[in-house]
Amino acid sequence: MLAVFFLHFRPPPRPFMSQALNIHTAPLGVVNAALTVFYVAEGAQPSGYGQTLWSATGLDWSQSIAASGFTGKQGQTMDVLLPGGKRQLILGSGSSSANTSLTSWTDRGGSLMAKLAATRATDIAVVVDEPSATPAALAELAAGLRLRRYKFDKYKTARADDAVGSITVTLLVTDPEAVDRAIAGRAATVEGTLLARDLINEPANALGTLEFVERTRELEKLGVSVEVLEQDELEKLGMGAMLCVAKGSARPPRLVIMQWHGGRDGDQPLAFVGKGVVFDTGGISIKPAGNMEDMKGDMGGAAAVTGLIHTLASRKAPVNAIGVIGLVENMPSATAVRPGDIVKAMSGTTIEVINTDAEGRLVLADALWYTQDRFKPRFMINLATLTGAIIVALGHEHAGLFSNNDELAIQLLNAGLNANEKLWRMPLSPAYDKLIESKFADIRNSVGRPAGSITAAQFLQRFVNEIPWAHLDIAGTAFGASNRETNTSWAPGFGVALLDRLVRDYYEG
Ligand code: BES
Ligand code: MN
Ligand code: ZN
């Protein structure tokens, strides 16, 4: 009864973006926008429809570039104010050889958005008329616009100069219908990425375990089945590893299983597992205060999995996919797990908790075991903000990739390059595996400083039961990463585009 009551009074879904951006397409031709944008390559003159637009100004090209210093280098702009209040913004597209990869087009969209926002125009026509501007490239440009437009500013009270409101960008292209189709096909990935950003940026007082569960329930509208295991069910399953992390918190643990059935009945599913620590204080082995606020993002793996399932369902991907996320909060309290405590995981393995701050691997131990045991997936990929050590090793540019399967690892490395969410492979080996043995139990959850990310991965490997598996340590890439063309928010939503690419390129059809 109570459940039914809540079903009817679920809060309405929130928009993904605080400031709307409408993207349309139109054939190359006359437009009435106040601002018209077109590109000129390095050292070149306006060409294609850009040339038509430039001719209409009556200005002399060589004089204008001499006066402005515009050379067409990437990132350059020439701002032309015309009689009648119209404005042309000419952007350098760099050397034509630099614009061949799809990710260069996503970046181009991102930097375009930054330029457009700076003009404060609200009605904008963008001309992209060059040979490499295929529908797929233009869809990337549109994706870049939307990704860059994202701001997590819902907690800022409005200021007068923020009132830009919604902007409309019309892309003038040779084949608007084909571009519309490509943009629609790419939109699902963007939305999944923005959902992941929203979840990660949200502070932990607003997004506890139960609030996260509510957000996953919104995926039901897309045809995803969402199953939620509560404390008593987790106890019955014997998930002593995951449960011990939640013991210190007033917030109850939850294991959420999201299923997207887009493939054939009986097709082995692809499984994605996420660490969902809604806040990580470190527990009794408490963290120092400096930057502890970042630990609201310790559910970045779970956010990426949720964003991915959202993406797969909204584009009706022809695969069966499972998303499993372990939601807990790691707090110190009179009921918290202690260093030295020994717990038993669902697999039967006993674990000595040396450090309560090495909690992510405890959550994943049970989530991974459960996933392979119940679903017998084709592969299992987990994402986790698992170790500070991976930031020491790789910084914010690559996530760490650990895998027991070379084929899966190579697919992931490729998908990372194609999605511009890069991975770097790290080793697993029996020599490191020895390090996690415990004096009192089968294994321990924390070792010394050497090889901190690898020993964490070795710990996880004990719970994958030898199925093809990859672990992505996203501690350096899920949040706090350096700003890029396609993101200025704290959380870039890392992992959604990468795994969507993996599925598209290797597991559909
Ligand atoms: N959530 C942290 C890892 C982390 C640190 C993510 C910084 C993002 C930024 C994880 O739970 C943790 O505390 N790991 C410990 C493990 C250690 C106690 C073995 C770490 O990395 O220090
Ligand atoms: Mn921790
Ligand atoms: Zn953590």
C-alpha cells in the first residue's frame, strides 16, 4: 500500500539543463538570425555558403583580416558588426587535416558554444559548409553544443546578468534531414551523460541512497525494469561486504538492478556495475577534511551506469543490458564497521576490514558476485571512483583499465579513443594478488601504499568468478577533471559516452 502511495506521488522529473538550448537545422540559404556564424580554414578565404554571406557584407576580405589579425587558426574569431544591427562571427576552423576525427567535431561544438554564449545573442544561425561536415560530424557538433551548455547551477539564486535564458541555434547545412536524424541518434548519449553529471554534482544531503533510487525509477518510463533490493534482502543474500559499509549511516543500503531488454530473448546480457557511495567520509578510518566535499561524487560509477542504461534505453539499443549499482553511505558512528572487523561476502570469501576507507571494493565485491551469479553476462564492466592512487598514476586524463580479458580490454581502449574518454591499461597478476592475503581472514581490504590501484583491482577480481571482466578506476576522471571543450562542470559524466560507443561498435547486430 505504502509503495503504491509513493508511486503516485513521485516528484516530477527535473530537466537536465538549467538553460535551454534549441538546435534546429535548415538548408543553406537566407536566415534572419541576428547573429550568423561561419567557419574559415587557416590561411583560406570564405568558401561555400560562407562566401555568399561574406559577399553580402560588401567588405574586403584582405583588408578585414589585416585589420583584425584573423588567420583562420582554430579558436580565432572575427566579429563583424553590420549596418541594421546584424552581426557575423567568423570562426577559424584551423587546418583542414585537423578536422577529420569525430571527436574533433564534438570539441568544435563545445568551443562554439563558449563563443556563442559570450556574444549573448539568443537567435543564432551557424553555417557549416565544408567537405568533412558529414551528418555524423554535425551530430557531434550539436552534441558538443549541448554538453558545453550544461551548467549545474540549480542552487544559485538568480542574478540579473545570468538571465540569458534559452538560445536557439539553427545549423545551416546541405542536407538538414540527414543531419536531423544523426542529431537525434546522438541525443540519447548526450542525455545519459548529462544525467550522470547531474547525479554526481548533486550534494549528498540532496542525493542519499533513497533519493538515488528514485532517480533510477525514472528510467522505467523508457522501458527499463528497475528492481530495488532492500536491507533484509541483501542480508538474506549474504552480502556482508556491502552491508558493513552502510552500518555507520542513517541511510539504508540499496542494490538497484536496471534491466534493458532490447535484444532477443535469451541473448546473454552485457553487465555494468557501479560503485554508488553517496558520500565517503572514510568511516572510522576517517579522511582528512581537505577536499572531503569531493566525496559527494563517490557514486560516480553508479551515475555512469545509470546514465548508460538511460542512453541504451532511449535509443532502443538492440542489446540486453544490465546495470547494477550498490548504494551506501560510508559514515563513522557507534554502529560503523571497525578496522579489524571480519565480514563475509556473498561469495563466501571472508574479508578483514583493515581500513574502513577502502569501502568501494567491499560494495563492488558483492555487487559483482551477485551480477555474474544471477545473470551469467557476456561480460561485466565495473566503474568506480576506487583509489586516490589512480589519480597519482594517471591524473585526470585517463581512467585506469584493469581486465582479465585482452579482447574486451582492446575494445574498451578503442571505444575510449573514439568517445574521447580515454583509458590506460594497468596490470593484474598473481604477484600482486598475494599482497591482499590476510592474517585472519581470506583477504584484507587494504594493503600498503605500493600499487594501491592494482591491489584494489586484484581484490575485485576475487569476485568476478573468471568471466570476462573489466574494472575502470574513474577516481581521476569522474569529477574535478580539468575543463575541456565539452564540459565546464565539475563532473563531466565520464563513462557514458565510452560505454555507449563500446556497445554500438562491438555488441550490436
Ligand atoms: N573514494 C575513495 C577514492 C577517491 C579518492 C576517489 C579521491 C576520488 C578522489 C576511496 O574509497 C578511498 O578512500 N580509497 C582509499 C583506499 C585506501 C584506504 C586503501 C585511497 O585511495 O586512499
Ligand atoms: Mn573511501
Ligand atoms: Zn570511496
